[in-house]
Amino acid sequence: MRSAFYFEALQRAQRDAAHLAIPGVEMEKVSADGVPCEWLRAETSNPNHVVLYLHGGGYVSCSLLTHRQMMSRMSTTSKVAVLGVDYRLAPLHPFPCAVEDALKVYEWLLEQGYLAENIVFAGDSAGGGLVFATLLLIKHENQKRTQQIPMPAATVTFSPWTDLSITGKSIAVNYETDKLFNPLRIKITGFTSYFQYRYIRFQWRLFARMYVQWPKRLSNPMASPLFGDHRGTPPAMIHCSAEEMLMDDSLRMEAKLREDGVAVTCKTWNEGIHVFQISEPVSTKTCECLADVAHFIQTILHGRSQAASGVQSGQDAKKRKADMKKYMPLSAPKPRHTKPVARPLSLWVLVVMMLPGLLWVWQSLWKLALYEASAIIGYAFASWRLRQFHKRLYERLQERVHERINKLYMNVYNGQTIDHPYGTKEIAMDHSS
């Protein structure tokens, strides 16, 4: 409950720090079937072409305000209208609220008269994973509905987070070079490297657990689209940094899409920051990246066949294949829709990892036992004192009753010995009567 209030305050603070759209871009707030959204239209944009943008933030932070300038630049360079989705965030609104909001906004666009072949899905980081998760949800809904939901024209993602179970090696390999998550450039060396790597995974899984709530959902394709079936989904473009921690998610997602027969274009950039396209000031590589995205979107929306050919966009195929081999997941490849198996650990590593927890449990049990013992002793002492009080009270009442009975018999039988319920008594004669 405390963490929920914390993240709610964080989201409020981010909304207070509003980022204005760049000049020449019109902004309009709308409600798409109850989901807050924001239109960003450049002066040169085609009103019939739409990019549905899902912002990142680990499913727990950021908003349309933090990504407004990036969406404005995309509208200007790609000459399309960008619709940003302010989907619900965890932990107040856990999985699957975000993906349901994304699908609801897409259906709202179709109801407004926009054609599916003129709509492109885009997103960064968690929003990039949400893009692929929304496509899987559309496939799932089409299996239950008689009226099918058409697929969008294409998808564009920047450093998508596609594996919430955190099985990629780049999480640790690129930790020293990722300027966003490791601004102090802390190095992982020596005997403690394994434990540092486990701690890094714990930090990422903390965000994932806030979103999915239950560990078994980490491998759910709607949460981790890397483990889904993407056959029949539209062409995709993926951009990532060669020095970021989530590079492995992008490379494995490209391999998964190719395996499922999806036309995909992937390019890695030598930028040491996660989602460098959003950074300020705008760098030369950010402009080049957005130019590639604009060319891809315009080619797709104008129906040119070479758009989905899967060209490498300047990236050498052999080098990228070697990178993919270098950044393979910790566990062996698993069949579709199965949970990755954790790497086996030796017994001493498990003992060392469990030692702090065992000490905490022992300390807690010791305190609990001490509290219970003090409570039992206090109850026993109170019971003993109560019994002593009752005993003295009974003896005093008995003495009072004896006195009253003796007095009664003394008035009736003078000087006679009588038997009564409280013993034989010698009654003196009353000669005055």
C-alpha cells in the first residue's frame, strides 16, 4: 500500500512537470473510450495517417508529458498524426490493464473511421513490449469474435522490453556502459560479480513484479511478448543501443519475429543510453534514427513493397549475428508459451544467498517466541493472582455466614448443643429471658 501511494505521487509529480510540444505541432487532448489520449499533429502531417504511440517507463512511471517532445518530432519527421496513449500504470493498475487500454484505443480509432492500413503502432521500452503484446491480444480476440479486428500496417519500437523474466545476458554485460541505469559507471568485477548480477536482475524484476503481480505471469506472452506466437503480425522496425542493458531483448525479439515469418528491420546504435531518442538535446544519431523511422513509415503507408523487405539499414548482418550469439539468454531456447528455466545453482551459492533471509527469519522467530513467552507468563501470573483473590473472598464470605448462623441459633436455642450444617456448636443459655 505504501509503494502504491509512492508511485501515485511520482506520477503526479511527472504530470506537473509538463513538457510542451515543439513549435509547429498542434496538441489536442481526447478521451478514447475512457482512456486519456493526446493528438499531436504537425503542420505537414497527413490527417489520415496515424501513429498510435505507447510510452515507456517500466509500466510504473512516465506519461505523455515525458514523451511529448519525442512524439512531436516523430509527427514532424514522419508527416503523420501521432496519438499518444496515457494507459493505466502499475502498481495501482496491474497486468493486463495496460494492454487492454491499448487495444481499446486502437478499436476507438477504427470506429472513428481510420483504416487499419493507415495506422502504425509505435512505442519505447515497456511501451515497445506493449506494442507486441497488443498484437498478440488482437490475435487472441480474433479467435473469439466473429467480427475480426484488422492488424495495423506496421510497428516501430525503440529498445523494447520484451522479456519480463529477465533472462538476457546483456542485463549484466552492458551494465557498465548503460548511462541511464548506471550513471556512475560502476564496474562488475571479481568474486562478487555473480551477486551483483543477481542484484541487477532483482532491480529489473521489481518493476516487472509491480506490473504482473504474480511470478508465473512473467512468461505470459501478453506480458513478455518474446515468448508469444507472432505469425500473421505486420512488419516491424526495431531500434536499440549497442551499449544498453535491454539490447538482448531487441536482438532476441528480432530473431523471434524472423522465426515466425514476420518481416523485421533491426538496427543497433552506438549510444550508451536506453531509448536515446528521447534524450535532450537532440543528437545527430537521434535525427538519423527518426529519419529511418520516417522513411519506413512513409514507405509502409504509401504501399511500397520494399518497406517490409527486412533490409539491415546499414547494419552488417554478420556482425549482428555475432552480437546475437554473444547475448544469448542464460537458459537454453524453450518451446513457445513455456516459462524459461532458471540457471542451476550450486549448493553453496544457494546457502550464501539464503543466509540473510535465514538470519532475518531466525531473528523474527526469536522475537516472536519471546513475545509469546512473555504473554504466557503474564497470563499465568494474572490467573494465579485472580485465584488467590477468589480464595480469600470465599473464606471471608464463609466466616460471615458462620457468624450469622451462630447468632441465629443463639437466639432460638439457649445453652443447647445443636447440629447444623456448619458443625456442632455449644450455645450458651440466655438467663435474661
